[in-house]
Amino acid sequence: MKRLIFLLAALLSACALTPPAAQGPLGAGEIASAHAARAALALGLSTQTDVRKALGEAIVVDFESGYEVWVYRERPVKKAERPPLELVLLFDPSGMLANARVR
Amino acid sequence: MHRSLTAFIAAALCGAHFHAAAADEEAVTVSALRNPVDKSYRRMLSGAELFAQRRGELAPAAALRFKLLPRRPGTRLDDIELELVGDSFATPLPVAHDGTFELPADAAALKERASVRPNRRAGSMTWRAEVRTPGLPADVRRLGDLRLECEVGMRAGLISNYRPVLFRWLDERLADSPEYCRRAVPRYLFFADRALWSVTLVAGTRREVLSVDLLYGGASRDPDWKADLPYCDCEVLMDRAFFLPLGDRSWPDDALVHFEYMDDTP
């Protein structure tokens, strides 16, 4: 019995100390760090192709005017103190990055 | 709003008689004999009455106008004509260059259950109330004004969304009251003057950029937003559309709503 209790205690300790298993690959519109992603982009220089290559597929909201808003979000973390950051990118009708914000 | 209209509203709309008549009028507006783009004068007047009641609390210095907005691609409003139409009369209503107009006090219109009728096809345009405190910069609105704008718009029956699914329609009917605007983040669509890049709430030193989820009708959270577009009166205004946390009273009525636009230089 003592041996069983010791084994259970050891298992529980291991659970508390081991970091959560790594989550799967990032999905469409997900990024690891919004600030790091923003730092890698340049207004007036980065194109849609550049951004897709660097960050992967975005959530795209495109308008008749030719402007597009691309949204990336950090993956939600359980019991996080704040909602995941979002990186919002604005492309002008020529496909050039015109504005960006992290929120 | 003119004092004469306020006095007229007070005289005309007091008592249960009005409420019973308003219910009748709602039944009339779905008749096939009426052009669905029409709005009920009586119901719009009821919105103006609500403005008069709630103005002191939410927007003491503001004025009320109503506004016409395009809904379908290619709809021009610069030469629009608007009339107050009853059974025995049709009175032109002047429309300003910005698409706004004032609702006049008109006893005959009330008696004849008149309509406010633009010379545009059904479904080509939509309507909103506009509550503005004077003296603010062009890219700034006051939150209390917008709270009242929502309440007046709901009471006046200005929202023109048509959805194909019964339960969505039912939900919309349930939402069709000023109380809806006191929800934390009601799905009441406001429209900025130009295509929006960001919306920021400011109260004293507190400053908060709204999530992109509250812009563009929530399109960034809805993969099917384009399929729903024909049923939304935001159809050609998506890039100008935003929601606000109207029911979050931690933001005072004097909080300011700052807009940045897509064509601004960063």
C-alpha cells in the first residue's frame, strides 16, 4: 500500500512540474508572438507574399476598394491573464503593407 | 431637433392610444402594398420622442437627425429625393449633402399614418439615426451620443436586415428595442464616414483600441461573412462598420471614440 501511495505521489509531482505538452503546429491565422511578427515587417516595404511567407496564412477580410485586412492571433493560453494578442495588418490595393498594429 | 417637434411629440404621442396605433402601424409596414424601403413616420417620430426623453442623461448638447446610407453597390444618394407621404398629401423633405434630414412635426402625417419615402428601390439603401454633439473634430464621436443613436435607431425601426433563417429572424425581432443597446456589446452596426483602420475609446487617461473583432461587422471571426452580406444593411459599408461596447458602463458617456482611416498616413 505504501508503495502504491508513493507511486501516486510521484506521478502527481511529475504532473505539477512538467510543462504542458507542446501544442500542435500553428493553424491559419495563428502566430507564436505578435510583437516578434510585427518587428519582422516594414510598412511600405513588406508585400502580401512576404508576409505570407513569414507568418503563414492569415484571416483575410478583403473589401471592394482593394484594401485587405489580415489578422493573426497568438494561440490562446489556458488561464491566461489577458486575451491573446492580435496582429492586424492593412494592405493597400497594390498589395503593400500600409499599416499594422498589435493589440 | 426643433422645439416645435419636441412639443409636437409630447402632445401627439402621450398615452396608450399611441402605443396601440404604433402596433397597428407595424402590421401595415409588412403589407405588399407598401414599398419596403419606406419607413413609418409614426415609428420614426417615436424614435424622436425617445431622443427627447433620453437626451438629458446621455447626450445633453446633441441634436438628432436621420441619415440615409447606401446599401447596394452603385446606389447614389447625392441626388436622392425624400417625401413624407400620406393618403392625401406628399411633402418633400430636404436632404443635406451628407444624407441627413430632419423629421418635421406634422399632425396630418401622424393621423394618416404617413411614410417617409425616398425615390430609391427597396433594398438599395438603409437608414440610421444620427446624434451629434457639436464642436468635436471630424474623426471623433462621443460615446453617449452613440448610445442614444442606437436606442433611437432601434425604436424608430431603422435597421433593415433581412435574414433567410427563421430563428435568426426571430432573434432579430426580439432584439428590436432600445434595451438591446444596453447589452455589453450589442450587434448594432455603426458606420464611420470613411473606411476604418482602427477605433479607440478614450476617457481621461484611459485609452483602449478596440479589437478587430468589433470592426467590419465581426468579419474576422466569421468565415461565412460574405455569404451573409446580402442580408445585412452593411452590404457596401462593411469597411466602415463597427460595434461598440455600449453596455459597458465603465466607459462614461463623455468617453470619446477616435477613428483612424485606411487612407490615413501612418
